[in-house]
Amino acid sequence: MLNRYNFDPNKVDEKFKVTLDKVLDEKVDEFEARKLIPFSSASDGMDIATDVIIYREWAGKFKAIVSDELINDIPFVNTGEEKKYARTFVITSGYKFTVQDIQLIASGKKDPEREIRTAVNSVADRENDLLLYGDDVLGGRIGLFTVEGKRLYASTLNLATATGIEIVNELVRVSKEFTTGIKGKYEPLIFAVHQDIYYKFLEVYNSDANSDLDSLTVIERKNLFGSIQMVKNLISPTTGEAGAIVLDAKQENYEFKEIIAPRTFEYEIKREIEGGVELKDSEVMAYRPESIMEVTFAGYPA
């Protein structure tokens, strides 16, 4: 789900991929959809749109924006007799090579992949924002952090001063609360955290033991969460500070569908090359709110 800052930030974790053909036969009215699915203007069998709305013009390069909104015919939830449909959002970014850049590229003195990666990463950032926080402008879309009914675990631990042992003990409580703190079957799959929290986890677990073992390694060995992911600038809407969120692994509690991968393209204007990136590695996502738990801490690293 969350675009990770690794070798390929556009790929979705395999653990999140499930099919959409199963029937959600209980509490469908409690599902809130996170809708971000791709479209295709090419003849590759993915032309699912029935209507196209130009949402924003592509006003500038290098900054990812939502350029189009498409209303399509993929239903994602039925509530009584009301049928709702997912929407498509095309997220676009771009890069530019001047004549001088092209000469440097030809001579091997400039790496064109850097600009392309920057553009792709900016699209990944924009997608994360939509998934986590939604967008009031985009038809009132709801994000994982802003959905009504999600759980909240307010930790009294001050991360700024906590020892490694205190951090691990607190995360044992967080995992236990997520798994058993509400009626139902829940299994923590991903613990996504702000970079400051993540780096705090990397500090030495026990300074008295004369070891360089960090808290993150201890947490992973205890298998408290499926994985711990760092998400750049993950801010809690509850506290306005560094945020953290736990997401469920039980397939009856969410639906997810990855469609197709991003596409890059280039065109020439007055001997200068401009390129664009459209992120199509997106999804239809629906979560039971109680299968999402925000975690706040009394303090966090400065």
C-alpha cells in the first residue's frame, strides 16, 4: 500500500494484493473506500472509463499533481440499494532536459535517471498523501488517517527520552491492543511510522549490554508486526506531530487491487526534452475502520 523509499518506490507490497471478486457480506455499510485506481488511454484492455473530467491543469513541472479525474464503472461497495463507484485519479509529475543537459548525457557526464526518479518519487509522495489523508477537494475522499471509526492508541511513552527496552515493551502493548483490544479477528500487518520515530527505533536497544543491537531488530525478532515501514513526513492528524498507524492483515477486513504500473514518456520542444510520469500503480482500497489503529506518543524525537 504505502510507497516505500527503496529501490522501487512504486511497487506495492505483495502482502497487500488481494482480489476484488469476493463478497463482503457483513457490515458493508462500515466500509469507507480509499479510491485511487489507474486508467489507460492506450489499447491495452484497461480502458474502463465512461466519463472523463479534467480536474486540474498540469501547471508546472517537477511537482506531482492530480491532472485528471475519471468516473468509471467499477463498483467497490453496495450499501442497501445505493451503489457507489470508484473514481480514477491520474497523478502526474515531470522532468526537463535542456540542450546542455542532453549534451552532458551524451558525453556520459550526466545521469538522466536522477531526474526521472525524482519525478516518480514525487508522484509516490502524492499517492501516499491521498491514501493517508484523503482530499476534501476530490469529492470528499477519505484517507486511512482520517476515516471515522478508526481506533486510537494513545501511548504515554515519551519517545524522546525512552530507552530501547521501554520502546520494545510499549510496542508489545501496541501489538496486543491491536490484536485483542476490540471484538473481532485482527492481525497487525504493517506498522507505518514517521521517519523520526523510525530512526528512534534504530538507536541502541540496551546500552548496558555493550551491544550495537538496535530496538528495531528486537521488535522484528518478536514478530509484533508483519513489517515496520518508514513513511516520509507521516504526520498525525490527531496530534499534528510525527505519526504512526497499524493496518490489518485479515483479508475479510480489507480489499485491495493493484492494476498497472507507472508509465514515463518524453517529447521534444525546441530541442529540449521534457518528460512526464503518470502513476498507474494504484488501487481500489476498502478498509473496515476498526482494522486501522492510529498510535500517538507522548513525545517524539525533535
